[in-house]
Amino acid sequence: MRRTLAFIFLFGVLVTSLWAMSSVRSARSINRDQILTLFLTGNELGILQPCGCSGGQLGGLDRRSAIFGGVDSSRRFIIGTGFFVEGTDEQEQYKFDTMLQAFDILEYDLINLTEQDIDIVRARGLLESISSLFNVISSQEADDINFPRSFSKRILVNEKNIVINISSLKAEEAKEQVLEIFPLSKGSDTDVLNVNIVLLNERDKTVIEEICQSGLVNCVIVPSETDEAELIKEFNNGTLVVSVGRYGKYIGKLEVRLSEGGNGLVYSFTTLAVKEELEQDKVLLELYKSYQQVVKSSGLLEKQSRFSLPEGIEYSGSESCKDCHEYAYEKWREQRHAKALESLEKVGSESDPECVVCHVVGLEYVSGYGSSEKSKVLDNVGCESCHGPGSRHIESIGEVKLAEPKSECLDCHAPEHGGNYGGNEEKYFKKIIHW
């Protein structure tokens, strides 16, 4: 019996050792010097940082350094694919300025300007100067636009010249332009290997298939429809169709590896989550603090557009509910909603209207929150956030029912704001029981 046990033990050790040796050989066989890495970002839509008041969220420009820095800069190419902000108002312009500074710090190699991006570039008066800051491409055409639609860069990988060719194309013209930009014959120079990439301005299934089946393109990048970066399809000829995801939560990683013998290229695409645990870049953190200061000094909170409530009703503040609903009021005071504004103060966002709107009562209305100095009683997520403005209800001692607007949980606990809320609604709801 002892001999049998000893044999089993020794056999297990032998198998484990062989597996370990195999793993070492496998790891050694992957020569990182033979891989060119293209990092793909975009579709930030104005999100510079995840909502700072709730944990477990993805994203943040300051965490990208931890990902990009994992690859030697000589074998790395970083692309901003477009859709950087959502509009052209004052705050979006401040965001765009901050994003461009971040791209410069992060050493982006190329940015693509979509029609939406051109609007903000025009609003900032940067149409003439942005090309002096970055390599820029765009599929957009207008009298005041003079950006090329294509860009090429040669990178030496393990003594092989790899040329990255990237073109930004409109779907309706893409098929003809691909034939023009990426001709079938690339010459007889076997020391040069081409990586041909198309940035498409919309998801047109027919156009995508025509481009991919042409055999001229290695990767097509299309606008995102989900938060996560995606490998949407891989065609039989090896062409990949990918997207970069929304709100900067993920980064697309396109690896281009020399094939055995070094005469061809092999492509693979993975998604990298920009996790909360990643180290934050101190320079980019300071840049974000500068943005917060600009927002504060610009008085955007005071400039917030406000609507009048119907029939003269007004917000009164949670204290006004206490006389008739003392138990509910006291329970509410013990909960996190009653301290919602403090969570913004801790991260320096108490003057940012995009953040404050979910942490006070009625910011978007005339009688709602203006500032802690002007309307202290409307600080935090109070009774009227969920139940509606209460002036008539209070004056009538409850005879007049509470009125709209009433917030729903998902108005604020949306996926891009509340990291862990989705799928845990019942758990979170239990935390606010006050009846």
C-alpha cells in the first residue's frame, strides 16, 4: 500500500514538473520583440473619469498609462479613433481641451476626427493648429477642413519593416477608396510588411463585408454600440472587425506578430478593462484637477439651465417633510443619500453640474438647488428627489398629492455612473428603506 502511494506521489511530481517545463518553453516561445501592439481608444463621449462617488467602476484617462506603459514605445502605436466628446457647449469644450492635453502626455501617435469631433474642433478654433499638435486624419470634407484621410508609419520590428497604413473613410465611398488606397500590388520589397486599417464612420454591414472580403484590409474599426471593446467578426481571410467600446472603460489591443519565418503577419485582438486597481498617472491626475478648477472658476453650476415647474409648485427641502413624516425623515438621515454631496466634495466635483445633478434636489429647476450657500436645504438626495416637489403637498397638509418630476433610480444609477448597481437593484433598494 505504501509503495502504491509513493508511486502515485512520484508520478504526480513528474507530471507537474513536465507541465511546468512545457509552460516555460511555451512562454519562451512568445518573443515580445516580434510583436507590434496597436492600442485603440475612442468613444469617450466626454467621460474623462468614471463617476468618483461610487467604487467598482472602469475608465479614467489617468489609468491608461499603466496599460500603454506595458509595451515598449518602439513597438507601440496608440490611436484615438474619434467621438471624443458629445457636443460643443462650454463644458464639452473644456473637456476636449483636457483630452487633447492627455493625449499629448500619453504620446498618442494618431487621432481620427469624426464629424462630431470636427464640430468641437471648429468651436475651439483649432482647425488650423491641431495638426501641429498631432498626426490627424479625417473622412470629413468641407471648405475649412484640410485633414488627410490616410496616415502611414514605418516601425522596425525584429529587423523587419512593418508599415502601418490607416485610413478614415465614409461608408458610402469606402469600397472604391479601399481599392485606391490599398492597391493589390504593394511591390516586391519582401522586407516591408503592411498593416492596413480602415476607420469606418458608420456600421454598414454590406460595406464592411465588401471591404473585408477584398483581401486588402487587415482590420476595420467601426463605431461602438456597447461599453466594452469588441471583436465583432473575424473573416476567413483573417480580416478583423472591431470596436473600441464607450466611455473609455476598455482599450482595444490589436497585436501584430511576425509569423514563423518572419515573412508574414498574424493578427489578434483582445480587450483590456481600465480597472480601478490600475496605477494612476500623477501628471494626468493633476490635469484632471486643473479641469475641475476650470469648471469651478467658470461658474458652470450657476450657469446651469433651469426650467420652471408647472402650476407654481416649488421644492421645499427635506426638513419641511419632518413634521408629518418624522420616522421616515430620521431613517433617511442615517443613509448615504443624506450625505450625497459630501461624496462629491471628497473628489473635488462639487462644482461640476454633470455630477451635482444626481447629488442634490432639483438642480435643473428654478426653485431647485443652486449652491450650498444659496439653497442649503436642498443639499443631498432628499425626499423630493424621489417623491417630487412638495410645496403644495406641505401647504395643504397632505391633501394635495406630490407632483412630478420624480426621479427614478436609473436616472442616476445608470451603468456609466453606478458601477455595481446593475443586477443588484434589490440589494441597493434595501439600503434606502425608510418607511
